[in-house]
Amino acid sequence: MAKIIAIANQKGGVGKTTTAVNLAAVLASLDMRVLLVDADPQGNATSGVGVQRGSFRKSIYQCVVLDDSVADTILGTAIPSLSVLPANKDLAGAEVELVEIEQRESRLRRVLEPVAEAYQYVIIDCPPSLGLLTLNALTAAKSLLVPIQCEYYALEGVTELFDTLARIRRLYNPSLTIEGLLLTMYDERTNLSAAVASDLRDFYGQQVFETVIPRNVRLAEAPSYGKPITLYDAHSKGAEAYFQLAKEIIAHDTKGIGSGAGSAALG
């Protein structure tokens, strides 16, 4: 059965989709069978692995709202062991349409169940909000990875997110844990990045990944070419950082610790 990791933060511009795309690609390049689930109506994770907008007929919307087969909707990518469940602007309507559907918070979990055994990892890219789509992702997931930009307001919103997670654990998904908090857009030349990193580690301890994702031009360029960093520039600092992140996550699983430390924080 796949380990399902939701990547979420209600703040935008924190490197959420960059992390989803590149973590999925790196895990696949390490011979893992990976499914990237694009749960964001912007569809950037879909285009980020080379699937052109308008090139597919069905998307995650048809699966979650209309009960279409997910196996018939999943697409291949240029990386043989990486597949994607694509999204487009149709998904924006799901937030409204799901309200009227029975067990609306668990639709994505139901969708993924028939295919989960075919993969070792399922990575879900969530929208930058705490709406029904993110709720579905967190109900389906085994763990949550939170990208946090190294900026002054970095800690703002993390408490709110954890409060939401505590409610989700009580109501829908008691086994949900924290995979880790990931520092992104880290600039080693500035005191601010070092200060934010220090504060985060002081406050959240082992829940913060050792790996930090640097500000990197190659990482920023890759989406415009429809490529994950492993295909665009596998020797860049950005690629090296995501390889380290993938190894940390695999080590969590090997040791069986996942993120048990996250359970206490979720109440």
C-alpha cells in the first residue's frame, strides 16, 4: 500500500507545488513507483511534469465529483515510474459541488483506494487554502508535509494549520501524522533565513526536516519547460536538496518513525 503524503500550506508562494513535483520526481528516479495527485485547480503540478494544459480529456474533477475511474484518468510522464492524476480549472467547481455530496470529505480517499497498491508513494499537491479540496487530501493522507518559506511571517498560519489538522484527526483521519516542516527558499547569504530556521527548529524540534531547499534559479526555471528538476538540471543545488529530502523521507519509513513526533502537536 502506498504511503500518501499531502503537501499543504494555506499560504501561497511557499514552494508547495515545486516540492510536490520535485519530491515525486526524485522518488521516482530512485526507482520508487510514484503517483503525483494534482488537487489544485491551477494545475501547476500537472504542467510541471510535462502534461500540457488541454491535452487530456478527464481530470481529478471527474473522479472526485462524478465517480469516473481513476485508473482511466492517470497519465504517464517522461519519468517511467512517475504517473500523474491531472487537474485543470474544472476542479475549481468541486469546492461548491462537493458540499451537496454525501461523505464529501472522503471522496479523494475513495478515489485513491483502488489504485494505491500500485504505488509506493502518492504525493498530493493541495491548493493554497483550507477548503474542501485540502480537507479531502488530508483525509486521504497518511502524513502531511508543510513547506515554509524562510521569511518574517513564516510561522504565521502554522498554528492555524495544526489546529485544522487536530480537527481532521478527531473527525476523519485519526492516523494522520506530520511528515515534517520543510524550510524553502532558503538564502544562506541572509541573516533572516538563518533566524527563521533557528526559530522553527527551536519551536518544532524534530518535526523540522534537516534538509532545507535553497533559493535556486534552476528550480525556478524548470516549470516553464514543463520539467521537474531531475530532468532540467539534475546537478543543480535545488536537485541535490530534493534528493536529500527524499532520502530523509525514505529513512523515516525504513526506521518506522514516519513522524510520530507530529502526533503530539496535533493533539
